[in-house]
Amino acid sequence: MNLNMMPLGLLAPGEKALIAEVRTRPGATARETDDESAGRLEELGLRIGKEVEMLSRGSGPLLLRVDESRIALARGLAMNIWVWR
């Protein structure tokens, strides 16, 4: 594992990162993603190479900025999206 890679869900508010890998099932590799979940994330703009910014990590869903959109994402799903800081 690259030392600069980490789950999206661990970014601090205000921190930006690039999406490196999407694992839609716990423990899955990038090749083993659930196609339906991966497709939905891509529709939201969460795809490899895209810059994201953590806006809020409260007790509920995480709030992210992708392009000019704000997206609420379940914490568990965010932990399966790996980013480069």
C-alpha cells in the first residue's frame, strides 16, 4: 500500500485529496467492485483521479465537495474509497 494513500473517510475537514481507488465491498480490490455501487458513485462524480474536499465529518454522513457539488456520503462507503493526500 502506498504510504500516502488513505480512506476518504479519514480526511480532516478542509482537506483535499485525489481519488485513487474505489472498493465498494469491504476488502475488495479495485477489480472486484460491485458494478451497481461503482456506477452510482461515478454518477455522483466520485471517480478515480477526481479531487474531493472534506467539508464536514459530523456524527451523520460525511459532506464532500466534488467539482461544484456537495455530496453527503455514508461513512462506511467513504472508508472504501482510497485517496492520495
